Amino acid sequence: MRLKNKILDEVSIKRSLVRITHEILERNKGVDNVCILGIKSRGVQLSKALHDNILAFEGVDVPLGYIDVTPFRDDIPTEIKENAVDGSLIPCDLNDKTVIIVDDVLYTGRTVRAAIEAVFTYGRPKQIQLAVLIDRGHRELPLKPDFIGKNVPTSGEEKIAVRLNETDGEDGVFICELD
């Protein structure tokens, strides 16, 4: 992979997450009955940032957890899925909650489909909303995010690389060309 362009830096990522937080608060008229679940792995860090923003802006400590979509993916062999340990952390009863699923990049929609399937194994939420830092298009499933940090049209020969300080030592979003 070859770096083509840096499209978001640390400040831009934080600004996008603050905007998404305010959109979540407005759409849901606060955060009563809201639970935030990040998709492993970078969705977890992004969901924590949204959680911390809500705490700072509203003074409310919303339930925060994460989903491991491995057992629910349709592109993994059955024997791997059957042997996968559920690495999810569901912090509350999801029944009748508004569950906000958070991920770094929305591409084909297959990861989000797996996350929705995972959520339904834990309960029946009143509503599921989707927040993504980057929407790069190329959907294979009819999914649309509710909250988007940035739309980044890409070609099939490009990849979006999200790097977060907690896991990668830097914050940034990059367009890379596949070799």
C-alpha cells in the first residue's frame, strides 16, 4: 500500500467527533435510553470519544460497550466462526434502547450488517443508529449511516486507513493506493 493523501488530522478527527456528538444529542433529544457500542477495533476508540463528549456536554454517563462481529461475518469460514469466542462487551439490557453502533469506515456494509445481527442476539432495541467517521461509498448492502464524520468518495483501487493514537501511535485518516 502506498500513501496517497492525508484527509483528516488529529484536530479534524476531534472536530468531526464533536459534530457527530451534537447530532446524536439533537436527533435523540438527549441521551435517555441510549447505549453506544463500538465495532472492534477502531470503532471502540471512536465510541469512547463520543461517550466522553456526551459526558462533557450533557453530564450523562451513557452505557458504553463494544461488539466483536467475527462470529457474525459472512466472509469467514464456518469452522472459524464456530470456534470464535464472543469478544463483545454489552454494558446493559439492549431491549427498548436506542443503540448507536460506531465504526471507523463504512465501505460495503457487511461489517455493519454483522454488527446489527450481533446486537439482536443480545436483545431487541427500540432503534439502531449508525455513526461512522468515514463513509467511502461502494455499498453492497442497503445501509446508510445516521451520523458521518466525512464522506470520502474512493475508487476500488484505494483503501482508507484510519490510524488512532491508542492503537497506532498517531491520529489521522489516509487514502492509500493498493499495490
